Amino acid sequence: MTAPVVAVFRPDDDRLRDAVSLLESLDCEPVADPMLAVDPTGAIPRTDAEFTVLTSKTGVELVDQGDWVPTGEVCAIGASTADALREHGYGVDRVPETYSSAGLVEALRGSVTGSRVEVARSDHGSDVLIDGLLDAGGYVHEGELDGALFSSSLTVEHLVEAAADRGIREAAVAGLNDAVVGAIGRPTADRAAGLGIEVDVVPDEAEFETLAREVVARMRERA
């Protein structure tokens, strides 16, 4: 039996390598495309905030490089971000039960009235487009892609923009709609839907491993 082909879009660091390893362990053939590059702004959270929210491992690494010293509560959007904070020597005060922006809002509801809350996250994706998936675009055009994993709205936007630049937007979207598409978080799923991409899987937890496992399980149900 031929291994299912799954496209994965993650930053070009250990997250992409870990994603490839995870998909291989699930007996899939990964098509890895970074799509985004990290371009630090040099800004770090204010130190006088009562609450500081971190939403990614990248954000943790950048604030650590900026020698950030928090004075209030440190909040992580999920387990992976919390682990990264601890690995860099930061304490973690709050992690929502549901690993998502909505879950974090719910966890902080009633606690932040009148408080300063700093949110350390990406303000924009880069314009760097790696040719990996679309240069091998037969996967999309011929419907040979079995699954696709989107971890942010920006990766969806950049993929569709890149396809449009190559004159294959319609074929790319059609190819994705023949596959099992998974998205982390409702905002990512909504952005994909707005671009004509049908999203099949949105895990309750905003964790990449959960996304990958649920997409692979759905693919096998279809097989």
C-alpha cells in the first residue's frame, strides 16, 4: 500500500523536522514546506504588565534573547509553549484547559479587569515563499495529496498567493479540497474557508501533534 502524502507547513526549524518525523512515524510521506520565515522586530513585552501571554515557541525564544524579565503572571497558550518557557527558565502561571486563543481568553476571564496584558506574538508573516510544495505541484494539481496541515492563517494565505502567482490557484484549491485538510484553531480554519478551502479537521487542542494525528486518522477512515 502506498503511503499517504501529507503536506506540512511549519517554520524552518526543529518544528518542521519534528513534524516530518511525526508524519513518518504515522506511516505517511511528508511534503515539508516552511512557507514562513521569522523576522524578529526586536520588541519585547513590557516588564510592568500584570499578565504576559506567549503564543508560540518562537515568541519564547525571542523574548529570552531579549533578556526579558517578567514581573507579572506568565500565560502560555498551550503545552508546547509552556514547555518552551520552562526550558528557558521562565515560570508558567497559566495554561488554558483548551489550547487555543478562545481557551486562553476563557482562562483569563474575570482576572484581567483593569490589568495590563501584554501579548507576545507574530504581527506578520514574512514574504519568503519556499518552492517546496508548489514546485512539486503535481501533488495538488493531480489530486495526489492525501492531507494538508495548516498551523496558521498566514500559511494558508501564502500558499494561495503563491498558487495564484503561478497561475494555478484554482487547481491548488481543488487539489486541497480532494484531500483531508486540517487547521489549528478556528481563525485558521475560517481563513481557509474564506479562500475556498474546505477544512475537515480542527482539533479541540491547538497542538500540532494533535492536528497531525487527527488528520491521519480521518485519511484512514476515507481510505
